[in-house]
Amino acid sequence: MTASPQKSAGIARFAPIVLILAALAAFFALGLNRYFSLETLRDNREALNQWVAASPARALAIFMLVYAGAVAISFPGASILTVFGGFLFGLAVGVPAIVIAATAGAAIIFFASKSALGDMLKGRVTGFLSQMEKGFRENELSYMFVLRLAPVFPFWGVNIAAGLLGVSARSFLVGTLFGIIPGSFVYASIGAAAGAAFDAGKDVSLTGILFKPETLLPIAGLALLSLMPIALKKFQKKSGAE
């Protein structure tokens, strides 16, 4: 007996999510997560530099594939690769590569979650997700920028939530591509300076740099600027009602 077309379509829409969950489970089962740390960068920095020097283009391509893959399976610690990118390739090459790879990986999980559950959950969520849905309804692109700029929102969580809440592909991709540039630059800068810090016997801390006022204030300013269209829309609606 063959499956009905409706049943086959239902199975197909969930297949990408199942594959992503299986890849994430395998990632942890194989212990690959232990390599995503500053200690790994510190202990293997000379070998990594030699690897890049042997074939820069190949190393960059592999790095971008690994980065996109880590983001696609929603590994929570994928941001540490941004530090690796700054260390290995510097800011001029590293930041664009990071932004492109992160956006590509984010698009994979976004489209997978949107295809599997987006239509089923749209308009039916409660709690924090309902607040996110409200923000997206008011101005998708501006709200997407805010979520990407604010470091308090986990990158992987926003990827999934945006798909579940039916955000348009255009708003998601544009908001992600441009919204992650400031944060990527900050993390990559940590990596670019990590080599000298390690050689001097100093510790490198992500939170210590990310949450400094000189880092947070410009990002917070950009986030507030992104909220302007939403505030303007509310003001115009209120004025029209009056």
C-alpha cells in the first residue's frame, strides 16, 4: 500500500527538521562541541595559522561551510566560530565571510521551521512568542533588525522563532544579513586580538568585551534606531484615530 499524496506531503515538510535534529544529536554524540571553545583556539593557534597559510582560499571555504553548518543545526555555541574567523582571517576577510556563512546557515533552519510548522502555529502562540509575533506584525523588517542587534536574543532561537511565526523570507534575510554585522565585527575583533593576548599569557573573555559600555552603547543605539519605524507607525495610527 502506498502513502496518500497528502500524507507524503506531510512527511516531506517535516523531513528537513528531522534531518537537522539528527545532525545536532550526532554533533553532540560525537563530542564535536568540545572543539568550539577559546581553549581550543589557544592550544591550536599555531596549527590553525599554518593550515590557513597553506591554502587561504580552501581554508576560508571550509570555515564558511563549517560555520553555516553549525548555525543550520542550531548549535548554541556557534558564535565562538566568529572569534575563530577573526583570528584566522582578520577583520577585512573574516567579517564578510562570517556574515555570509551565518546568514546562509540561518536561512536553512528558518526555511525548515517555516515549512514544517509556520502555518500551524501562526496566530496560535502565547507568552513571549506572542509578543514576538506582535512585533513582527507591526514592522517585520525593523523588528528583525532589533532581534539581530540585541545580544540578549539567542541567534539560533530567533532563526527558529521567525520561521514558526511566518516571517517573510525577505525580512528575515535582509534583517539577518545586515543586523548581525555589528555583533560579528565585535566578536571577530576579539579573535583578531586573541593571538597577542594568548602569547602574553592573558585570558580572552567574550562577555568581558561584549558587555563593555563602549561595545553595548553603539549596538543599543542601532537597536533603538531600528525601532523608529515601529514607533512612527504607532504614532501615525494614534493620530489617525484621534
